[in-house]
Amino acid sequence: MARKIIHCDCDCFFAAVEMRDNPSLSSVPMAVGGSQDRRGVIATCNYQAREYGVHSAMSTAKALKLCPDLQVIPGSMSKYKEVSQQIMRVFREYTDIIEPLSLDEAFLDVSGSVHAQGSATLIAQEIRQRVRQEIGITISAGVAPNKFLAKIASDWNKPDGLFVIKPDQVASFIFNLPVQKISGVGIKTAERLQRYGVTTCGDLQSKSRTELLERFGKFGQRLYELARGIDERPVRVSRTRKSVSVEHTYPHDLPNLESCCDALPLLLQELELRYEKNKQHGAIAGAVVKVKFHDFVQTTAEHSVEKPGLEHFRQLLIDAYSRGSRPVRLIGVGYRLQSSEQGQPEQLNLL
């Protein structure tokens, strides 16, 4: 039996909730994020703001330069979690096989669903209509035989769209698909593929499995399969948490390595408190330090160790800082966790 996968993705989720609660925000460029004077970052923005080039993970200061009239709302994570739970309850009326990716995004396997005569397309339409009517925001959805194609499809007609890729349409759809649409193909990999004469999945199909393995290692196998629309990954009801971390964006850049090292003890204290709340997800398997320099270039350093202490993190911080040796705006510290059977997706707090 062919699988029927739906990928649901709320349109500008945080911003959509704020516009629902305050309709006057719907007609102006607006974003949810941190304040400019506290080195804030944009969590999400509405489509009017995107027309100015504003996007998530951009600094609030830069966003306001691009769009001086931008309305920046501090947001409420507790409210967004509540709305997310309402949406997930709608999903669960159609299937129990749900894989949340964040508060506003999830895969649904409706292969065995009896709702809407078993039609994944009709189920997706019902879900979108119910979320709009009952919760007051819009969802874009993609329907396809696997997760890879469903996620691409959900973005095809955004915002407030539905796109369906039927099993007999996979070959024609995938042939002209740009390789950048393949998960894991970033700017550098796309450049490598272009030098290799590959810009579309059709180009990739002309390369043998052996060629791709020799050139891209294990990722070559993934390229070979996805270029043919093959993705056997199941929709996982539970996801394993792989790390616990904390980070600080500082009101003023830390000018040198010494000031960065001085910030470590407080960060590690917060990290230990967070780990205590999440230790059921796995034992510590490694230490990680992230450094973001004043120009937004960032780097990470990590080391496999079961009981990392201050000196472990200090050395990782030194290693990371030495790659830029310039003022630092953000430091993050974290534990890599050993694999475990249970876990929950976590919405990162950009506010």
C-alpha cells in the first residue's frame, strides 16, 4: 500500500497568532522578536515584512533598517504553545501517527485513515479549513507518498496553500526540481554539485550510485535516492532529543577572549540546571561551545567527553574564539546526549 503523508506548516505562525489577536497588525509589516536595544533577533514576521527582506533569525536592528515602520512584538511563548496544542488536537482526530517538528509544523501519516473516504487530499483540506475556522490562523499543506516530497509540497503554494504530488506524478515532478530543494544541500554543496554539472534532480539521476558515493561519501547515497523521489523514512511518533544547550546574546560585544571566559561559569550554571530537567533524555556524551562574532559569523567546537567540566568548556571556547579573534555577541554551551528511546521536539526560543 502506498503511503499517504501530509506535511502541515503554519504560515508565519507567531506573527499569525498576534495578527489574529490584534487584527490591526494584519495591514502593516510586523514581526515577533526581541528588542533592538537588547540585541534581539526576529523569530518570525508576516508577509508584508518579508517584502522588505525581513526574515527569521535576522537581528532586529537590521530588520528595522530594512523596514523602519516594522512593528516588533515581544511575543508570548506560552500563548504559542497553547495554540500549537489546539492544532495538534485537530491533527489527532485524523491520525495518531504524527511527528511534530516544532510548535507549528508536523508530518502526518494518514495511510490507514478512514476519514474523508481515505483521501489524503481531502483530509488535508479539512484540516486546513478547521484550523482556519476554529483557531483563526492558516496552514499550508503538502500531500505526497513520502516525507521528503510532502515537505517540499507544503512550501509550493505558501501561504495558505495546498499542493499534492500523486505517486504517478513523482517522476515528472522530481526531474526538474532544483537540487537546493534536497534537505542537506546548502550553498557549498550546491556549488560542488554545480561544478559537477548538476543543478536539478534530473541531472543527479544521470550519476551512478558509485560516483555519488565516491564524491560525497554517505551523503551520496541520500542524493541518489532523493533525486529519484525515494524516501523510506517513517513518520516517527516520538523523536529523540540529541542535546541540551543554553546561549546568551550580550547587550554589548565581549571584546576579547578573557571576557568570554569570564562569562562561562554563569552559562554552565544555567546549562546544568537545564540538563537536570532533561536528564531523562540521555546521559552526557559530549560538550559543545558556539561562538557568534560581532559580524554574525559563527563557529562551534565540540569534544566527546562523559563528564565535561569548566576546563573542557574553556578549551573549546579558546578553540572557537581563535577562529575569529574578534568581538563576540553570543556564546552558547551545550551537552550532546547519548541516544535514548524517548524525546520531544523543542521549539527554540528566539525571543
